[in-house]
Amino acid sequence: FKNGDLYFSSLQSFIDLERKTNNDKTGDKNEGNIHQEFNDLKSVRIAGHEIPVNDIHGLTADYSIENYQKRNLGVCSFFAVQFKDLEKESDNSNNYRIKSNVLDDLYKTKDGNRTLYAVNNVSRLQQECRDNNLGYGLIKYYDSQNIQNLRELTEHPEFCKMCKYSFQHEFRIVKNLKSGGHVRHLEAIKDENFKSNIL
């Protein structure tokens, strides 16, 4: 990472990680998938037939990209600290610090022996992503029992996760793994990163 090389793991690898090891901190069986749960049903009608709601347990719907896309779409994830995640050190100060609840979330992401690096110039990173035809953006977190904007979520499910993952504060870069493999070099990462001792 510190030399500018980013490694992209397939969405399928995160699905497999949770399914095979029950690791739902880094793994996510719903990557590339919008999972909706229906509770408090009043009535259900299928093909003109009324189904007694008492006979229905755990009704869900999934809106997913194709399996081959989950294998071919690679992601590289970052913990994003936004301005809303900062607070002034004091009323008379122009110095800011990361809010304690955001630091708590950062500690929750610790999984194994990771080294934390920070990227200073995010706008340069975004420009380099555009120049290299890489998708990027903040993850949209949704409540699977109360989805308000299903159409918006299903447009790019690779940038959506359930609320239980909101502690990740994820900014994600995506690439087609068939185009250039799992590694991509970005100068913005090489030039603008610094090692952090937060974790």
C-alpha cells in the first residue's frame, strides 16, 4: 500500500469469508446484494390467492448483481473520516480531532494484524480513479427492515451494505478484475499516504 499498490479482492471473497468462517466483521454474505426483510405483514396475495400471514415466517427479498459479476468485481476499502467525524479540540482552537465514537468504530474494524495508513489528498485519489476508469464512492448503509430508496440502492449494489456494517465508514474503490488483475498502482496513494499509529 505505502508504495502505491492497491490490492483488490472480489466481492465473492467477502461473501465466502462470512459463509465459511462466520467472520462478519470483514466478511459480508450480502456483498453485491440488497437484502430486504418484511415484518408486520398485513396481507400477502400471490397470483390472486390470499396467503394467511400467520403461515409466513421470515419473508425476504434479494436484489443482486449476477454471480459472475461478484467474482469479477474487485474492491479495495478504506475507512473514511469526513468533516462531520471531526470536532474542535476547544472552542478557541482551529485544531480538530476525530470524534471518540468514530475512533471507537475504527477500533471495531481491527481484524488481524493490519497497519493503518491515512491518505491526505482524497481529491487527487478520486481524480486518479477517474483517469484509470475505477469506480469509487462512499458506501450507502441501509436498514434491511425499512428500505426507503430501493431503486437508488439497486442501481449500484456494490456500493451498498446493511446498517450493521456502518461502523466501517467505508470508502470503496472498485475495478474489473478481468482488466489488469488484482493489483492497481495509484500515485496518489504512494505520494499522499502516511502511517498512523491510531490502532
